[in-house]
Amino acid sequence: MGILGLRSVRLRYFAAHGIVAAVFFSIALIGSLPRPGFSQDSNGNTNSAASTPTPPPSPTPIPLSNAVTDADAVAARLRIMRSAAEERPAILRIANEVPALRVRIDTLNTRSDALLSGQPSLDELRALEREWQSLQKDLAGGQTAVRARLAELEAILTELGTLGDTWKRSLAQYRDAPADAGTAAVPAEVLQRTNETVSAIDETRKTVEERRSALLALQSRISDLEAAADDRLAAIAKFREQALANLFWRDAGPIWAPGQVSSFDGLADRASETLITQFALLREYFIEHTERFALHGLILLLLTSLIFWARSRVRPAVEKEPKLADAAQVFEMPLVTALIISAVATGWVYPQAPRLLSAMIGAAAIIPGVILLRRLVYRPLYVILNALVVLYFVDRLREIFAAQPFTVRLIFAVELLGAIVFLIWFLKTKRIQKKIEARYYGVYSAIRRFVPVALAIFGFALAANVIGYVSLSAVVGNGVLGSAYAALIIYVAYRILTSLLPFLFRVTPLVRLRAIRNNRTLIREGVSRFLFWVGIILWVLVMLNQFAIREAVFGYGSAALAWSVSIGSIAISVGDVLLFVVTIWVAVWVSRFVRFFLEEDVYPRVDLGGGVTYAVSTTLHYLILVGAFLFAIAALGVDFTKFALIGGAVGIGIGFGLQNIINNFVSGMILLFERPVKVGDMVQIGEFTGTLQRVGLRASVLRQVDGSDVIVPNSHLISEEVINWTMTDKQRRVDIPVGVAYGTDASVVLGLLTEVIEGRPNILSEPEPKALFLGFGDNSIDFELRFWTDSEGWVGLRSDIMAVVYDKLNAAGIEIPFPQRDLHLRTVDPTAAKSLTSPK
């Protein structure tokens, strides 16, 4: 091993020991630090930092000279306090709504008692739970507003208490002030003003306390209502858990059991009664939320008008680009598209809508959705859309007969049987398969692969319904059907949004952005992919809810994310690690987007030069990543103070062990900001010549002329000699040496060389091209043709010029000599000499 090898081993040895020693030193240092909440005396004993709290100081009386001015200030402040203590419209509204909320709770309690007294299905429990949750949310909002208002009044009372104590002490001092020969008596006006101020403070305080008492009473009433809602939600949750536990128990007799026919007695009357009840609930909801129906109508009107207006702007774009014809279909039916969008967005317009309203909104989404999809999907697949519409209305028929369980069960069995027959026909028929074009065959094959799964689920649900597992059948069958309806609506919304994208990117504010104008297809594909995954996530959430397993899945997921591993005082959970990964992933995408926007829209508008733009983009990239890393570390719960101590101690070892890496890192920063060489420059480093492609943290990438990439440490670009061919400009001088035989006319050669470069493109006139007579060589007369060019293809240009020079010399009969040497022989064998000199 050489001396350099020994030095390298010693350096690594000392670096490793330095790092270990630094770590142990930092641990010992942290262990010697006093714990929070404790202190050390001079002997090193640890004492609790908790001490008896110091009582607040007594208020200082107001000096007599300031009594009048301070009284004026207090009067102004009291006016502000009385104004702040007045009844707020929001609190008055909450107080007025409490009786209505109590009536609503009583009504819900009556319905809940009637439902829970029987055998409610999971769908009924879920609907009832949503109503109670909506009520609980309203109560929580009111309670939050009342608490905030109480906090404001408490702050006012605290300030009034301090003012009252101060002015009462001041009044007592003024009254007890001695009046002798050396001290003037307190003027009566000042005493009266002080007394009035104390009375005003007491009166204001009394008013605020009355307001507070009223708020406390309101808070108590709301708390009682919240407790009632919490109790009912707990009871519903218990019933749901029991229903899920009993899901695999038979809860009815077989469908063919005797005595079932008698269940049809009075069926029409009960159906009409159910409809009347549903309409009554809808009427009450309409009266209570009239403004929401008006808002929905306004949204529908605005959307229809906007789409109708956009249709006239879209048609010319379609005539120019026929490939946009499919996307333009959403504009051809303004009312249908507006109905779909408004129906999808009604979740926040109609909170906890009654069942009849939900059915109407669903019909307003599914039927127009099918009408629109008939323009967007392949014609042979229309039959699937029609089947979904039929099944949806059969489901609504079950809601009409909700008061007759056996009738609902029978209708559901017929519905499942119809779905099974349709799916079997879809698998067996050849008519659809023959009409499928090649470009749609992948979609058709995917549907056919899903059909056997749906057949198995529907068959299981039908069998469970027939033999008496009604609850299990309802959960499985309704889960599949509800998921299918949700998939249809989400897919329609996805197609509408993706159809709007190509026209949205042609709107005036967006079309001016170079990032969108030059990358329209790429951005559209990215946004469409994002919307696709958003739709998948929404559908999965709906599906979990339809199968009544969302709470269980979320519970298991939360438990899995909460599982943690403790390392010393640090506990890291799976959720923390996932948050760390997601944070870094989001930071990478944000960095890409920022750099993409800068490169497409900012840099072309501002002349900064390639090196500056690369430096800005790289710096922003690392700042975003470092910021995200620090945020992710903070999310893991790492104490940055201890981390800083350990990092500072370990940094000592890093300084010894990673000198080259730190050197290259600092050199990379110098390259980015000082820019002796920048990305895109043609540079020569030792024996390597090429274009600088990238400047990284540790090394740079040099692309050679032959296409190979050379990884060059950044320190070489700073500490060694580097030839930069394009540092100030891209002009380059090309030299072409030419040698001709002795005896050739030099002026003729110079004329031919000058003629070669006259009028040729890519050759600069300034500096002026020149043909030079260099000198007398061993075998030739040496000339050189010199010219300047700013073309990056100077190698090809040099080759073309040399070919023309060669042709010109040949055409002029000018000889390009070969190297010649004279051989002098001192001693030669006579026989060989005779052989060489004898004629052949």
C-alpha cells in the first residue's frame, strides 16, 4: 500500500472515530442538561421549578392630577364595552332556533323510537344516523358561537373588575385625604366625577353579567339538546353494531313459507300512506329550507345559461379541430349538462334531505347522465345504461312500499332475478360482440370480465333473500346496485369535466400562458389523470358506505396508522411515516410544477440567461425539498432542539470524514451563483470536451461530441483550468491548414482559398475571414484558411470547407505533396548496388 493509501486509511479511521466520539459527546451533553420544569442549585441538586404563584399586585390608585382625564377615557371605554356587550344577531338567531331544534329532536325521537322498535335495515339506520348527525352539527355550531361570545363577555368582565377596583381605591383615597394647612382638600367636583365613574363601571358590569347569565342559560339548553342527540346517536350505533353482528343470522322465513300472501292485504292503502308521509316530509323540508331550493334553481339557471352561451363559442373551435367533436357534446345539451352538474353538487345544498327528495335528485342525475352518455359512449353499450335506469326506478318502487317488508322483499327478489337474467344475456349474446369496433373492444372486454363477478354477487343476494337472510341480501344487493349508480354518476361527471378541459385551455386568460399553449395536450392528460383518481377515491368511499363497512374499514385503518415504534423518547407511528412520505412526494411534484411554470412562462419573458435560470430553478428545487423535509421531520414529532445539538456534534465528524463531498457541494453552489461555466456552455476540461448538461450538488454532467456523458466533480470546475468556448459568446474560429508542393504560385493558392469562403452561409464577415501564407515546411508550402462562425455545427462546416478546398486545388492542378525523405547510403554491398542501379 502506498503513502496515499495509508493516508486514506488514516483519514477514514480518524473520521469514523471522530463521528463516534461526537455522537457520544452529544448524548452526554443532552443527558447533563436539566429537565424542563426543574432547576439546579449551586450544589447541583435538582429542585422542582413549580412554585407558589405570586398573587397579582393590588391596583394602584389614580393620581389626583389624572383623575379627570382618566375618567373621560374610562367613560369612552365603557361606551365601547356596552356596545360590545349588546345582543348579537347571530346569538339572537341561535336563541330563536333552539325551540325549533327541540321540536325537531322530539320529532326525530318519535321516528327513531318507531324505527328502532322493529328490525331496521342498515340503510334505514344509516339515513337516521345522518339526520341526527346533521342536527348534532347544527347544535355544535351554535354551541361554538355561544362559547366564543361568552369568552368575549368574560374578557370584558375581567377588565371591568380591574377598572372597578382601581377607581374604588382611588375614591377611598380621595375621601380619606387630610385637609390641613399644608395640603389642599380634594375638590368636590373631582369626588363627584370619581363617584360617577365608579357607578358607571358598576352599572356596565351589571349589564354584562346579565348578558352572560342569559348566554349561560342558552348554553345549558343547547348542552341538553346535544346530550339528547349524543344519546340517540350512541343508541343508533349500538343498533348498527348489532345489525352487523346478526347479519349472518336468518331474520325471516323462506319466501315460499305459507301465510305470506296475507301480507298483501291493504297493500295499496299502505303504499299511498307511505307516499303521503314522504310528501309531507318533503313539504316540511321545503318550508324549512326554501332558500336552498331557490339557490338550487338559481344555480341550475346560471349553469344552463352559461353552457348555452359557451356552445356558440365552442362550435367554431370544433370546425377548426374536428377531433374536439366528442368533447363538444356536453355543450349541445345545456339543460341536461346543467341538471347533472347541479344534481352532483346538491350534497351541500340539501343537507340531510328526505328520502323522496334524494330519490328525485338521483333521478335528476341518472336520467340526464344516461342521455348524455348515449352521445359519448359506443352505441352497442346503450343497453347497459338502459338496464341501470330500469333498476334504479325499481329501487324507488321499493321505497314506496317501505311499510310492507314482505312486499319490499319480493320486489327486491324480482329485481335481483332481472339483473341476473340481463347479465347472462349480455354474456351469451353475440349481437353486441359483432358490433364492437376494434378501438372499443378493450372496454367491452373489461365489462365482460366484471360481469361474472356481478353475477356471483347477485346470485348470492337472491339466494339469501329467498331462504330468509333478508338483511344480508339487502346489504350485498344494495351495495352492488348503489355502487353501480354511483359509478355511473361519477363517470358522467368525469366525462363532463374532461370534456370542458380542451375548451377551458382556449379561454383568453389561460391561452396567454405559454405553459398551457405549448403543452396543452400534456396538461390535459395530467388533469384528466388527476380527476380519474379523484373519481376512483370518491367511488371507493361511496362503495364502502353502501356495503355498510366504511366505519369498520376506517377503524382498522386508523388503528394500523396509529401503530407506533418507540426509539428512546421518540415514538414514530405508521401514520407519521406515511405523512413523511406523502409530504416529500408532494414537495417533489410542487417543485416540478414550479420549475415547469418558470421555464415555460417566466424565463421566456425575462432575459436572464441560461445560467441564471438554471441557478434559480435549482435553488428553488432544493429550498422546496429542504422545507418539506423539515416539515416532515416536525410531523414525526422530532424535537429540533435536541436534533440541533446532535447535528452540531455529528457535524464535527462529518467535517473530517466528508471533506471531498462538502468541497464538491460548495463548489456546486459557487457554479450556480458565480457561473464561471453554466449549463449549455461548450467547455474543455483536460482531455474532455463537450457541452455542460447539468450542475448537481456533487458533480456535473458533460456531454461529449461522441454522445458519451462524463461525470465531473464540481471541485474540478472550480480549482482546475477549464476552457470555456462559449462563456462570452458562441463565436468560434475555425482553422484549416493547407500544404502545396514547392513551385506552386502562392498568389494562386491564396486566391483559391479566399474564393472558397466568399458568400458562404454561417461564416461571419466580422472578424474578416483570412487566407494566410504561414511558411515553408519540410515537404510543402504551408497556408492556412481562418474564419469565424457562431454555428453550433462548426465541425460539419469545417468538413464542408475542407472538401471544397480539396476540389478547388485538384481542379487547378495544384499538387498536395506527400512527405519526402532523402536516403544516403554510406556502405553498400557491391552485388546489391549493382542490382539497384541495373535497369529492369
